Amino acid sequence: MNAKTKQRKQTPYDASLKNKNIKTKNESVMQSSAQARPGKGVLKVIPLGGLGEVGKNMTVYEYENDIIIVDMGFNFPDGDMLGIDYLIPDISYLQDKKDKIRGVLITHGHEDHIGAIPFIMPQINAPIYAPKLTCGLIEAKMAEHPYKGLKLNVIDPDKDKLKLGAFEIEWVRVAHSIPDAVGVVINTPAGRVFYTGDFRFDHSPVDGRKTDIPKLSALGEKGVLAMFSDSTNAEVPGYSISEKELAVTFDKIFDRATGRIIIASFSSQINRIQLIINAAKAHKRKLAFSGRSLLKNVEVAVRLGYLKIPQDTVIKIQDIGKYADNQVSVMSTGSQGESMSALSRMARGEHKQIKIKRGDTVVFSSSPIPGNESAITTVIDDLFRRGAEVVFDEKNGSRTHVTGHPGQEELKLMIELVHPKYLIPWHGEVHHLVHHAELAQSVGIPVENTFVCDNGDVLEIANGRVAKAEKKVQNGVVLVDGLGIGDVGEIVLRDRKVMATEGIFVVICTVDKKTGRLLTSPDIISRGFIYMRENEQLVNNARNEVKRMMSRREGEPLPNWANMKVKIRDHVSSFLYQHTKRSPMVISVIIEV
């Protein structure tokens, strides 16, 4: 332990974190795998995710022989990425630098900042440093994966400092939509930089933990060379609205509803969950949770003291039938229209315990993630079809969601407090980043001191200056499909799209191994293309085309069967398109007997 850092008193909840994976600061947080070296080398800042997109946040900070990583999140796939579960950052750049990685710093427990940990951490095997709730959520997530080498270290953002090689780390507590969110101050021989993480200036947060303005001001007094700042709401005028404003909305909804109330939100919105618990208690309703990730996160937050649940308020989802409809409320996953979520199953009539009916009120307490709009609309329409009243945006006269990100005035305030020489917009789509840069320029940051970057860009910091390198590092996305990581590529996705939209047509030829002649008429299987009984003539014609291609003269040498399969595939594809103007996936199989 660093001799300059005082021991802190162990909290009651530290005991629940002390297992083989998680360590508190007193045990290991101040340990370092490498010593800082004097010098004025180059600090490289390399985003591997989070720029030009919302989600998949991951940034590499590299100084000579030391690397730290900030955040390790995933993104959800687009609707045309059939069968894909998650998108995670491509870490090819780190493959030959694993021995230089001193640690991973996590700013908060949302999936776009921790979701890729189960898939990337087994490859780099580095210690993780994060506040208590974030560590608890990471540990719960990792329990579903086979990797057992996780090294979690709990930090106290109000007190702790951390030394990792050439990096000296401090933390700044910030308000967000989840407790224990932090910004990260990174001191290096090349200069001091500050990553805000996701933040806002909420002066009455649900958990009582405000953004630490005095610490930000003190940081500005010490001097910050470059600030990497959340850009998600850079186009939104004014200030964000306090989370507590939603308490009024929930009170109105609970007052008005005569039947069951079902509220969908993100499972990691701990502060939102607390507001719903409070509303259920105030209106004398029982509250049940539906959705595995929601149940898991609630358990973690209660165990660590971040959720307060009054006695006799929460019931099991299996027990809601024991109470009158006006005594029941449910919190559910599925606010983004995820097909297998609890709310989507309710909308389709497939949920075991909840069948949507007239009199139910369903509330979407979230904003759509770009790309999810169509899926959300489908769920909303299905809920309406089943008779529910659906409250899903301000058009209904009620605000059901507030952002966890800063509006323009808060971004300006952050710049005024920290006084960075350089402002680099971070975390957002390109238009967010561009408008954030323009906003910084409007409050005095020179144009040449703002950079709009993309994933894979390399910012080089040395001698008090920031410059963008000409060459980018390899970057992109790795597709996660079940337990497969990166084994599904563009070709597989293309095949899935073809099968989903055009169907599949399989031709099976059984041939004599010695003569190469067909032993039986080719078998044909069609799925998702045509109904064979109603298209017998087309199928027979296709079969005759294959017979003609497979016909052989006496004594003719055996063909190359691999080449023959390709020829059959291409010819049948052309034949089918000619007669149907459709292009199913054609698979040709030759079996030698």
C-alpha cells in the first residue's frame, strides 16, 4: 500500500464483497505491477469503442511500457444482425501488449461500460478497479461465465488514489442514473488528463450523491491538459432534469391506474428502481420483479446497501395472482423491445405469470437506443392489441424517463470548472461529437484544441500538446453469438440474411463411388422458399437440371466432386431465379456410396 494513503474504516458492506474475486482497498487497490519512471514520453489515447456510436465504450491509455484501459462495454446488434447477441470492441491492438496492461478502470455499472468484460477479460487477465456497486454488478455478471480468474478491486472514489505503472489515478464522484458513477483523473509524466465518464449535475439525486463540484474545481486549479467529456446530449439545450422529477410522474400513474401497473426500464437503473419501490409502497401496492437481469441487479444492490426496500413490499412474480389487480405493480425488463425480454413475452402472450388484459397500465421508463425503435414499436402495438393502456413518451402527458447525461449548459459548466487546455468530445455519434466541439469553442476553447475522433484514432500527448496521429490502429466490432466470440463474420451474417429473407434450397445427390453415376434421383429439400407440394413442377424441373449435369458417359473419368458441387449450386441458383425472381440459398450435397 502507498504509504501516503491512509487506511479507511471498513464499511458493513465490504464483508459481502470479500471473496476470492473482489478485494477492498485495504488489501490490494494501491498495489502496482510496475513502477513509474521519470521522463517526458508520449501518452497515447486510443478509443477502441464509444466514438461514432452510443455504447461499446472502451479506451486505451498507453505510456511507454504501461497501459491502462477505461471501461469495457458492449453494444446491442442492429436488427439485420440475425442471431447476434452483442457487439464488443476489437482488441487486436492489445494482443501483443498484454504484459503491459496494468489495470482496467470502470466508471460505472451500465452495460455499455461493463458488458464486454466477460468476453474480453479472459484474453487480457488484468485487475479491475471500480467502486463497490460496480464491482458487485460485474461479479454477478461474471457468475454466468466460465472465467474464474477475475481480480476485482473496490475503490472509494472520495478517498483513494491508485498507482499503476506510470499512471497515478484519482477519482471524481459524478451523478448519473446509477449510483457509484465516477470520472477518472489520469496523471502521467506527459500531463494530466480527465475522463468525465457519464455524468450530469443533478442537485437532488435519488441516492444523495451529487457530482463533486469542489473536487472538479480543485482539479481545474491544478491544471488539466486534456478533458475527454461525455457528448451524448451535446445537442440538447439547457440542463438535464433531476431523476426525482419522475417521482411526481409515478405518483400520478399509480393514482390513476385501476388495474395492474407494469413498468419497464433498464435493469441497471438502480435509482429508477428505488423510485418505483417508493411509489409502490406509498400507494400500498405489492411490487414484483420480472426478468433475470433485473432480479440479479436488485439482489446485488440490496445486498450492498444501494436499494432500500420496505418490509412486505416485494413479492415473487409467481404470487401476483394472490392479490387484486389494484394491489399489484410489476417492474420488468424489455424497455428496448428485446425479443426474449419479460415485457416482449407479455406482449406476445407468452409470459408464464402475466397475461396482459384490459385495465393493465404499461409504462416505458426509458428512451429508445438508436436502432431499437422498430422493435419497441412492435411491443407497444402488441400491448395495445391486448387492451393495455401504454404510457411510452411525453406525448401521453407524463415524463416517464429522464436522461443520465448532461445537456449543453452542464457541458459548459464542466468546462468552466475543469479549465482544460484541450477538449476532446467522447462517447457519442459523430454529430454529437461535432456539436460538442462547437459548444466548447463557444466558451473559449480554441478550434485547434478540440478534436473530433473516431474509433481507432490515436491521440498523442507530449510536451503539453495534443496531436492526432496519421495512422489508426485496427478497430471494429467482434460479434458475440451465444458462447461464440468472433466466430461469426460478415459471410455468416450474409448467409443468415439470405436464409431469413429468401429461404434455403438443398440438393442431395447420392452417387456410386466407383462409377460416379447417380444411384437415385436427387433429393430436394426446400425451407422458407416454396411449398413443394404446390410447386411440384418447379421442383421436378430443378431435379431434371441436376440429373442432366450429373449424367456420365461410359468410361468417363470421375469429376472433381468439390467443383461439381459449386457448378450445381450456381446452375440451380440461376435456374430458380429465372423461374421465380427469388434467390434462396442453394446448398448442393454429393454423397459417395
